[in-house]
Amino acid sequence: FPRLAYAADIDATIQYFGHNFFLITTRRGTRIVTDPLGPGWYPNPNVAAHVVTVGKEQFNHNAVQIVLGNPLILRGLKNYGAGWNTISTTVKDTLIYNVPIHQNSEFIEGIHGAAFVFDFGTLCIAHLGDLSQKLNEQQIKAFGKVDVALTPIGGRRTMSPILAREVLGQLKPKIAIPMHHRDSTYLVAQFSAGMKTQFLRGDTLTVSKSALTAATEIKVLEPRGAMIYR
């Protein structure tokens, strides 16, 4: 696997490839891919990983075949969405577990989805999958203390930007990265209205626990092939 050069205080690097597809690299070099996106939407990255998490069994979330390196595949759902798997495992320096959620609830109640939590000890990142409802107390407890929330805001099959802001109020992350918005400047503007927001000129964010602020900040990443948000 290619290795990144890290400053002493960088705890993770997050690279966004569009939709719900990220590469998270820990300080110690563990590479985690989330919800790999099938070809045809954004340019396919040449990405290798130690582990891949899948929160939804559709081509725009489960294209595990594009990820190099013979990774461990962790599927949040069993029987292609009939129920939830229970995942709690450690991969190198990272504790990974899933949190049961529902998706598409605006249309059909009870469609299963999975969120994933990545706990590096110093830093905790939550990938909220296709969450479409406000969290209940059991889910809030399961997520625990979240530093970075990868947050769907697209509406319809996921939360609307307004509901996503309510969920941020429940989880209280220090950083929220919007996803599942099809590069819509309107959705991003709704989500970030009135909050401290940074539009990065690229697809990658480095995160240091020591540099996190008290209030939630929005960080908007721009994957390759995306429309310009700025």
C-alpha cells in the first residue's frame, strides 16, 4: 500500500471520491474504504485498502471489486438487506463497528441500512450511511463520542439538509462532512447555513484531534469530477 507522510499531530486523512465513498487513512497507515461507488458517476480511483465497509447493498455502495489490496469486507447488512449483521472488530489500530439505521423511510418504512464507526483511540469517525431518520436514544448511545461525522444530506433516500442538522445536534461532532448530495450547491448551502463552513479546494482533509474546535464546523470536500461548490 502507498504510505502517506504524516505530520506528528495528524490523526487521520479523509479522502472523498463522491456519493458515500471515502478513503480514511489512520496515522499508522490503516486504510479504510467506505461504500465504494460503482463506475460511471465519478472517475474511478485507483485505491487499495485493508478493510472495506458496506452500508447498503446497491451498486453505488457495494462495488467492492474496485478496491485493490485484497481487503477485509465488512457488510453491515445480511441477505442483501433483509437484516443487520453485528460487526465489532479491530483492524490494525482501528475498532470498527456498525450501527443499525433505516434508509428511504420517506417512502418505505423499515428499509435496513448500516452506519459504521471507526475508533482510532484518539479520534472517532462515524459514517452515517443512508440515514434518513432522527436518531433514537439507543443509536446515540451506540455511536458514542463522535469527532467527525460523514453526513448524508440529499433528501428522499437519506436525510434532508434540515434533518441532517438536527442529527448533528444529537451527535455533536467537531467536524461534519456532507455527502450523498450529488454536488448540489443548494443542498450544501441549506446544510451549512449559519454554521462555520470551509470549502476545501480538493478532495482531502487532514484531521488532528488537538486542532478540533468546540463548535461543529462544516468541511465541504470536492471529489474529482465534481461540479464546483464554490
